[in-house]
Amino acid sequence: MLKKVEMSDQKIIIALILLQLVLCMPVIGLFPISLDEPFSIYHAQFPVGEMLTEVAQGNNSPLHFVGLHYWVKMFGISPLSVRSLSLLISLFSIAFLYKLGRKLWKKEYAAILVVLFILSRFNHFVAMEARMYGLFTLFFILILYDFYRLLFEDKKVFLTLGIWNALLLYTHYLGGVIILMECAVFIAYYSQWNRNKWIQVGLTIGLGGVLFIPGISIFLNRAADFNSNGTWVPEAELYDLWANLVKLFNNRFTILTTIGLVAMLIYFSKSRHKDSYDRRLTFFLLWCAGAYLLMFAISWTVQPIFFIKYLQFLSIPMFIVVIDIVANREFEGKKKYLPFLLLLPFIASYRFVPDVNRETDVMVEYVKEKKTDNTLVLYCPEHYELTLAYHYESEYFSDYENTTSRMKSAGFSSIYEPSDIMLQATTEQVIYLDLDSKVLNPDNAIISFLDESCQFVESKTFKGDFKVYRYKID
């Protein structure tokens, strides 16, 4: 008889990493640099000292910008270059997520967890987006891994856990929510903390606090600004509790099918209940439900942060809970393959090319085609300058000290209202880019002014609710 050959953990991790590369590399440049990516890429070009000063004035922590700075210096600013750093980070996330899964279950279930993570639409996008969310997810996985070891295995992890907490805050100020959740878990498991664990907790908090000393003043300033001025995130509604949960599971079909499959797997299996299972499931339920509801509560009572990009990391404990329910069942004979059915709805709803709902690159190509030397290109709102520059002429974008002046020399001008429009005697054509301006300036009356002052030629609409209007000067 042939011997059954089992793959080692190392080989499984390599196979999962290869799967991630196969799914990401062919499409890493097939969707436009958009949303906040141009902001990250642009500031990553600055000298580190200047870049840290610039970043400190906004709502972004500096760590990813510093990493991207050195990455850009080595590989440039092409989509493949800037996004490959995020892809590399995602490969580390996969390895450590599998290691976390192996702490909980046998190899098959750990592999299922990682594949669900890979097939998640938002995790797939974050794995390639030139932003900090993939790095944030990596540190969150490491925190879960060490926190589990501290609570259930009584391991000495204060050094690494303190480091992960500090690096999480240096990656995104949203890390403050994770720190609050860690405190909540401390309280929830108060009765199980012995002297050694309390020492570990104290050392973790102390080390993390010391490492974050350089960022404390900026963090407090940004927190005060957040509390007084808010964010661009829409107000949270009760329906968002369900809507964002659906997005974390790709779509409604996937979450409903997953619920149905879990119920079916429970029905066709036998329980192998253990006390440790209850404690473990409660731990991860507390993390996913607690953090999810905490972010909703902050959005409801303080300022809105209940946005899918900020919630993306919570897919990890949610997937763990789903798999843990199934992993506590006994599947015998041919039934042992039934848990792999959990992959089917994610495979069916997977998007090979992430849909960012933006066609900035296509729109800019249209502008290039129609633009002449005597064309004035107007756009609103003004913060799209970096996105337009990246797609219009990468040389302008790379010359970060002169990006604005070079775009103006090329005929581009941001406007807020009709009084900002400055027509030259040589202007023969006006192209107006309405970049979903109704969000920030709904009553700008720009179109009305152009309709009255110029001769309308045509208009085109692009994804992102972007509209381009062409006019001739009478």
C-alpha cells in the first residue's frame, strides 16, 4: 500500500505564499493608483526629516512612509514598485497567520484560515495597495499571536508584544483601538491572571509606552484634532453594522452561504467538546465582536471611524471564529474533506482584479487626447492634484518640490468656485474635471458659469463619479 505523504508546515507556508503571489503579481498594475496611494507615494519621496514633519501635520502615522521612502529610492514609483512593498508585507502576514492557526488547530484548518484571508476581497486589495493597512494587519496578527501565547500558554512575550504595540501605533493611530481592546481582554480574563502574567502585562505596557514616547505628543494632538474636527468618514448608521460585516465577507452571498455551510457541517459531524475550546472561542469572539462594536460605539458617540478600510483587519478573528466552530467537530472517513467547503463561497465571490471604482488613469488619458497647448484644465476639488500629476506625467510627480508649479505650467488649475477661473487671452478650450466635487462643495456653480461663459462641446463620465466637460471659448 502507498504511504500517505503529509506536507510539512514549512512546505504549506511556501505553497500559501506562492498562491498569494500567483493571485497578486499578474494584476498588481491592472488597477489605477488612486484614493490615498498618491499621497503616500508623493510624501515618501521627501527626505525623511522633511517627510516626518509633513506627515505629522495629518492623520497618518509615519512608519509606513519611512519604509516606502527607502523602497521608492531603490525601485522607483511605478505601480509595481510601490505596491510590491505591500505585497511583501502580506507574505509575512500569511506566514504568521498560519503559525497562529497551527496554535489552534491541525494543518488543514490553519491552511483554510490563510486561504480565506487571501481570498477576502479587501485583504486582496490591501495586499497590493501602497498604503499602511497591510502593515497594520501584520502587527495585529503578531499581537493576536503573542497575546494568545501569554494567556493560554503562559509564555514570556512582554518584549515582542510591547514592540508590536508600539509599531502598530507608529503605523496607524487606529492602533489606539487595539490597545483599548487589549485592556478589555485583560479585564475579561482577570480571574485567570497569575503573578507571572501580571508582570508580563506590566512590562508590555511599560515597554510599549517607552518605545512610543517620540510619538506621544503627535498622537495626542491628532486625537484632539480628531475629537474637535472629525474625519471625512460618513456618520455611522445602525445598518452599517450589517453592511460592513457583509463587506468583510466579500458580499451577501458569501456571508449567508458561510453561515449555511457552518450549520450544515455541525449537523453532519460529532462534537469533541473541550474546556479549552470554550476559552479559546471566547477569546477570539471577544476580539472580533468587541473591537467591531467598540469602533461602532466610537463612531456613534465621538467621531465616525466605522469604515470598511479601518475594519479590514477584523476579518482575521472573524475567520478564526468561523473555522474554530467547525474545527471542534469530528469528521470521519470521506467527511474529513467537508470543512474545505468553507472555501467555495469565497472562491465564487473573489475578485482577481480589485475594483477600486476609479478610472483616474482612463480619464487622464482622455484629457491628454483632447488637450492642446492652449487648453486650460480645471479641476475640483484641489486635493486631486497628486493623483492627476501621477497619471499625467510621472516626471512632474517625481519632482515633488515643483509638482504644483509644473502642473500649472502644463495648464492645470484647481478651483473651488467660479471666481477662481482665470481665462487667458490665448485660451481656446476649457476642460473641467468634476471629481465628485458635490461631496465637499455641492453648490459650487462652476458648471453653470462655464455653460454661460463658454460653448459646450461634450461631457464624459468615468468611474468614481468623475465627469469631464469640454468647452470652446467663444
